[in-house]
Amino acid sequence: MLTKRIIPCLDVRNGRVTKGVKFKNNIDLGDPVEMAVEYSDGGADELVFYDITASAEQRPIDIGMVESVAKAVHIPFAVGGGISSVADMERVILAGAEKISVNSLAVRNPAIIADGAREFGRQCVVLGMDPVKSDTPGCPSGYEVTTRGYRELTGMDAVEWAKRAVDLGAGEIVVNSVDADGTRQGFELTITRLIADAVPVPVVASGGAGVPKHLIDAFNLARADAAIVAGMVHSKEWTIAQIKDEMHRAGIPTRLHW
Amino acid sequence: MTVIVDYRAGNLTSVRLAIEAVGGMVQVSSDPDTVAAADRVVFPGVGAAKNAMENLRELGLIDAVREAARSKPFLGICLGMQILFDRTEEDGGVDCLGILPGQVRRFPNVTGCKVPEIGWNSVSANAPHGFLNDGEEFYFVHSYYVELNPFTVGRTSYAGVEFASAVRRGQLFATQFHPEKSGRIGLALLRAFLNTPATEKQECPQC
């Protein structure tokens, strides 16, 4: 049976993994490669790295880091941040990443999704989006897409954008709730479910995981295919194994041997 | 030397890195003579079947791949497994290499089952044969699957279909899943492949 995936998220800033709440108060957590090995050995099903300062500093993503991770772990991992062209995507893929995550770039230039999918296959192109609750008339779902680390509203409806991205070639959608991110109070289930029901590709819940029950809810109630965890595991309050144990007990298909 | 066949069907970096991680000497090549001279051959592949077959033809690799699949330890992965069979439904129907008998089909649309299948799924292994243990989980990414056939050694279920997730005929082994992305269990499979002794081709009565 296909299992539900747990994906630790590593925000990388100047070559170090950091964790902040809504991009503030960043704390140094460690070396990205060491942490990747630790999580892979600990049962993570996949990893995601965001080079969170690359876009702001207008520099390309740290390819050396991608290469080092690819040498050290042999599970799938996605990379986002600092990607501005198909050539950038190619560098990341050739360095050994399984997937590329595009977010603000795809809003500015949706063709990058189609170009990436044509070049590398849909399974390589992940659309990340940061929806926020909104009563903007152009957003009938009640959720609006934001960009640039929540700094800009786009006027785009989150569900419509997800559907369009899949039509263009996105193979997976990460729904990262602005309102829930960093709170550890649980995923934003409503928008995750709206998107999971609207698109034929896997949907990843992101932002807000604090206890295993939050992941169980994302899988059972929001119909997510995977869930991103950060603070709850980075803080060592929970291990991947403990989360999986709870998932398994709740009847969720879970990979238990690694 | 293990040769990874490069026929412009996807990214070979992770396959190369995984084989290197278990101590294999690897060369990535699209040259038929290099494939012919290899001790063992890895035949990966991601992407569309039609392109893959066209690329194999353009690069003059078809005969070299057929011969390698017949005569030396050979590991097909993902699309590199699918195109070993007779024909696929992909791209409106494409004739493939026909090294193994069988058909490749698209997953049906089933509520709650996203296509492609992306993630870790378990493999039921028929009998002990050194590569797979029953119930192990591997990483899959695919929209098409190989129908169960006489050479099936591993079965997996998705979208209401039980399909061949691993096949073996003599020294020819192929997996729908990605051992190079399947962590420790995937590396163990690759190590087992690298350790299979190359034997004379007569070993396989079907060839």
C-alpha cells in the first residue's frame, strides 16, 4: 500500500539550517548535510531544502550543498529557493535532487512550470504556494496566494492557481499556510483539503505541525498525501519514528522499516 | 566496470551516486561499444517511452542493450524496466524492446489514488532470490505499470491494480521502483546486484 510521507523541511540560510517563525527570529540548527543524514537514518520519507536567503540576495542556489546532500543521502529530496530559470533547475537536478520547488517565480512566470515539466518530467516540478485567508472578491475559495515570503498579495485564488499549475505541468503541490506556519498549532486543513480535492496530483500539507495528531488530521481530514514537519522535529521534541508510530496506530499507511 | 546507459532519459546522477555509495565502479555512457564491454549494465530511465525508444535508436544502442540484457548482469529501473517489455500504452502506444514478454498500462483513474503514484510502497516477493525480501518498501514514481507476467518476482498494489514491481530472468533484473532513492534497503539491493557473479549466458534457458 502506498504510504503517507513525512518530509522534514530544512530552511538553509548562509549554508546553515535555521528555523524562524514567519521568517523572523532565526535560530541556528546545524549543518544541512549532517541533518539530512540524521533524518534519513531516522525514517524520513523525503526531505525538502529551501535556500531561504538566495532569492533575497539575488544569488543562485548553493549547488555545492545540493551535491553534498545527494552524496550523503539516498532518499528523494526537493530543493527550492534561488531558482530563476530552467538552467537553474537543470543544475539542481544534475546535482542529484529529485525535485525542484518553485513558488514566487511561478507566480511571476507560470511558463517555468511547463518548461520544467517538459525538460525533466512532471514528477520533478513541485509548486509551492503560500496561501493566506482572504476576502478578496477575486478569491472565491477564501484563500489568496502570497509571494516573496508572504510579503506580497497576488489577488490570485489559491485553488484556481493550484489547478492551473497542474494543467501547466506541476507534479505535486505544497500548500504552506501563512496563517499556520511556525505556530505548531496544526496544519490549515481547510485550504489543504480544498486543493487536495481539486487536483489529480499529490498534495503536501505544510506549516503548523506541532504534534503527531496534526499529521494524522492532515492525512485523514485534509486528504494530504504527505506532510512537512520542521520545528516539532528540529526541536527534538518528536522523532520521525515517534510520529510514524502514532500514524500507524491511527491506521494510516506508514513506512515503518528503513 | 558497471556501465549506466545514458540514453537522455532522465537524470542519472542519483543512480551513479547510489552505486558509488555501495562501492561500485561506474561509468555513465551512451556509447554502444562501452555498453558491450561492460561487466554489468544498469539501464535507468525517467520520462516518456516514445522519446526513450527514439533516443535508443538514434544512439544506436538497441542491439547493445538487447545483448547486455541477454548476456550479463543487467538492472533496469523504472522506465528502464518498462521498455524492456513488448509494448506500452504510453504516448498513444509504443513498441518497445520486447526483451521480456508483456504489456505496460496506465493506472486507471480511481478516486483517492493520485497518478503518478509517488512515494513508498511495499513489494511482495515471490521467492528468495537474493535481491528482495518480502514486504520491503521502496520509492516509486510512475503513471504506467508492467502487467503481472511469468518473470514477476515482486508484486505491488496501487489504484486497485496489482502490478509487477520487480522481474527477473536469469541475470536480467528490473524494478519499477527506484532502488537509488530507497534508502538503506535500496542500497542493499544495488549491492546485491553488484555482487552477482557474471555467469555464462547459457544459465538462462529462456534466452
